[in-house]
Amino acid sequence: MTLTLTDELSAIVGAAFAKAGLDPALGRVRPSDRPDLAPFQCNGPLAAAKAAKKNPRALAETVAGGLKAHPAFESVAVAGPGFINLTLRDAFLAEKLDALAGDSGCGGWRKDEAETIVIDYGGPNVAKPLHVGHLRSAIIGESLKRLFRFAGDAVYADVHLGDWGLPMGQLIAELRRERPDLPFFDPAFDGPYPEKPVVALEDLERLYPQASAACKADPARAEEARQATAELQAGRAGYRALWRQFVEVSRAAIEREYADLGVSFDWWKGESDADPFIPELAQMLRAQGLTEISDGAEIIRVAREGDAREVPPLILFKSDGSVLYGTTDLATILERKRAVDPARILYVVDQRQALHFEQVFRAADRAGLFPLDRLEHLGFGTMNGKDGRPFKTREGGVLKLRDLIDMVDARARERLAEGGLAEGYPEEEVADIARKVGVAALKFADLSSPRTTDYVFDLDRFMAFEGRTGPYLLYASVRIRSVLRKAAERGAGAPGPIRIVAPEERDLALALLAFGDATRLAFEKRMPHFLCEHAFGLAQAFSKFYAACRIADESDAATRASRLSLAAAVGRQLDRALDLLGIAVPERM
């Protein structure tokens, strides 16, 4: 496992605690609450004094006395009732930075032991266009996939398409009414299969709401859809062929829009892939005596003694024998276990689905299918409009993701023009830069807040090239590349060993060395906003360094070489942090 800076400092301070006869675990070091006094602090003496019934300040003085001669520390001071404030030596920081400069992970944290992880995110439905409600799952899931891989895990990302069940039957029944001449509706159909799909995406987008509304209004239409669903799931050849076309046509559009957002998946599986596992699952649950009949439905009770609220049973089969999402989600766990035997399965799904996943996870645990503590629902809040409600179009409808992407692209082009950026570039490059700026704006706005909170969609604020925004970070990265490129053009020499001679260099060093803690926190909490905070803080620290310190035209050769190394390290680490957030950086702007 890669040690972070605070890990290393904690080990040093922990040894001093142990030498004083105290628990070394109390030597935990963290960034200071008062960085104006010192960059790091240890609060352990307060807890040690309480356990030993001694004066905390006296204990702190004892520990501090054992640290003052250590080569890592410029100063060790006791403050208040027993806090230990720590300031690091410039030589120690320079040594750590030289090591960071040669690290392929740019100083990020990695695990000792890799695990196999499945991350379930996306969740689009066949025949329905992606809309803004799909945005957060895709953005957060993509970042977590990249973060887990960076930490060393083997990750399988699954889109988990909604491609089975009653909606498919509704579509088949509706299409049969409109085009009864299609060969798929012949009970004896067994080919030949058309070379081209008989339905287009526009057909599906029209038929889906049309069929749903008809089924709600007319019990006879609802029965037609239920019958079509049953025949599809029973394997009727014509219906299966038609259903495959629904999936293929939908997937092409879904892939295109996710690709525009820089989101990708290893598995394009759906609920239908879990269907063959349902009989085995049912047999397993029945053999253990975990199911019972209630009002004609077969259920699994998952409530536990001591529950603070009611947790309803999970319905395995409805009274008519059909299945619900809980059944297919359980079968999907079985399918994933058979496929890759993951150590954990993570579900990046709206927080409003928390009860559903609690039922599924408890059922899986009760059946011995998968341990409860290794199934994680990583819920998230909603993207809201300025009125505080889930984001809608001006007309009050749900905004299509395609329309959002196009809107962001257009706004990015406007902001580039307003800022005098990308002037005179080829049109193809301008389009690429605008797409990257727009996606950076969307992703950073989404990821910079804690995952579980709601946030307000404000495109003008997100698209600014100043402040805490994605475009600001892109500009910072491009500026570092420009500095290094111009330094090379003017013959400034090669980067060299890092030494710290200015306070802005010290602040930049501390910002760079915080990447390990940022990546570990983001991983352990499953919260990408820690990476966002780090990236923004690093960009700000570089901006101050750039304003205060000469780089390519520094007269002292050793200092110039050091600053070139610092700039290069910042550029590499900033790009790595942005990549973990799923944000691509243009070569120039």
C-alpha cells in the first residue's frame, strides 16, 4: 500500500507516543485546522491524557520533546490544551517531491491487495431516450470506476439496461396494432430475419409513452401487453427477434450519448441476462425455506428485530407468476457471482431507491448468496433547477440528455469566444475543445459536491473560467503545458532536483503531497468530491506560485531547474486527478 504523507507523519509521531509509554495509534496526524499556525496537527495527547488521567499539555510536551530532533520537522510546538502543531523542513518536502516526480501514480494512494469489483451504474431503459435523470449515475459511476482501478482493483462496469419485463410487452403489443403485417407477429415465425431493423429510435420514443398511456387507460390493452410479455419471456421466436431489435436500436443511441460524456462500460448486460438464472435462484431460496406465499405472491421476509422502521418483504414472484425488479436484481447478483466472483458489488443509483436495495441486499445475505457488508448502495441526491426542484425544461418536461449535451456544447463555444480562446484554430479542434470544456463543466459541477447531496444546475456558473469550475481547471492545466512548452522553446534547460526557496513553493509542495490523502479519502468514502477539492486547491497553489516565482527566465540555474520540475509535477498530477474525475484536457485553448 502506498503511504500518504499523513500516514508517514503519523508513523513518526506514533513512535514518539510509544517511546513516552502511550498508544502509538494516538499519534495520528492530520491537516491543521489552523494552517496559519502550522500545516499539520496531532490531537492525540488529549485522548491519551483522558485514558491515563494526566495533564494533556504535559503529555503533549513530552511527545513534542521526542520529535524536535527528527529531520522531518522544522518546528514542533504545543498549543492550547495539548495540540501538537507540526511544520515540515523544506529539505524533507523536497525529498518527497523528487520521489513524487518519478511516481507513475503522481503520488496517489494505492491498495496493498486488489479486489474484483462490479460497479452497476447507468441503468437506462430500452426504447426510452436518456434524460438528465441518468446524468448523475453515469458521472459518479464513471469516476468511481476510474478511482477503484487507480487504487489497484479489477473493476467490471455494468450499464444494467432495463430491457425486460412489461415495458417490452407494451411495445410489442402497440407495434402489433400499428403494423400487424410484420412477420414477427406470425406465431409460426422462425426467420428469415430482416437485415435492417424494422423500427427506428424515433419509433420507439413515440411508441413507448403511447403504449404506457393506453395500458393505464384501458384494462384490455393492459392485458394484451401482459400476454405479450409472457410470450416474450417464454421464448416466442418472433417476439424475441423484435425485442432484440429494440435493444440494438436503443443501445446504439445510448452508447453514442454516453461516449459524448466520456462514460464507458465493460458489460452491456440487462435484466434479460439475469432471466435464465431466476429458476436456479428460486430453487435455492425454496430449498432453504426462505420463501412463503402471501396473498398469492411468493415473498422473502427481510425485516429484522430491532428495525427502526418497517422493511417490507421482497416479492420474488407476483400472484400471476411474473417477476419484479427485486427478483431480477437478486438473479443478477447470482449471474455476477458465476461470471467473476466479485469481492464487492457497488450500485450507483438514486438515493430514493434505498429501500429497494436494502430489501435486495438483506435477501441476498439471508440466502447466503452474497454478504451484506459487501453490497453497497452508493445513493446520490438530485440535480435541481434554481427553484430547488428536480431539473426540468422550461415547459416542465424532462430534458433529454442529448439536448443537454448540445446545450452545453453551444454554451462552451460562446464562452471560448468571449474569452478569446481557440481563436484561429481549425473547426474540428474548436469542436473538440468545446466538447471537453462543456463536459468538464458538467462533471465538475456534479462531482464537486458530496455525492449524497442535491445541487442546483446553473450552466452560466458552471461554465465560468474563473472560480471553482471545470473550465478553470482545464485552463490551469493548459497554462502549465504552455509554460513548459515555452520554457523548452527558449532553451531554459531540463527539469532538475527540487529545492524550496520561496513560501509559494512550500505551499505548492504541500498541495502536491496531499494527493495521496485525497485519493484515499475519495476511495474509502466513495466520494469523488475529495478529488475535486484537491484539484482546485492544487490549481490555486500553482497560480500563486506562477505569479510570485520566475520559472523559465529565473537567473539561478538550479532554481530554474527545480521550478520546471515543480511545474511538470503539478501538470501531471492535475491531469491525473482530472482523469480520475472522467475529465479530458485539451492540448491547448
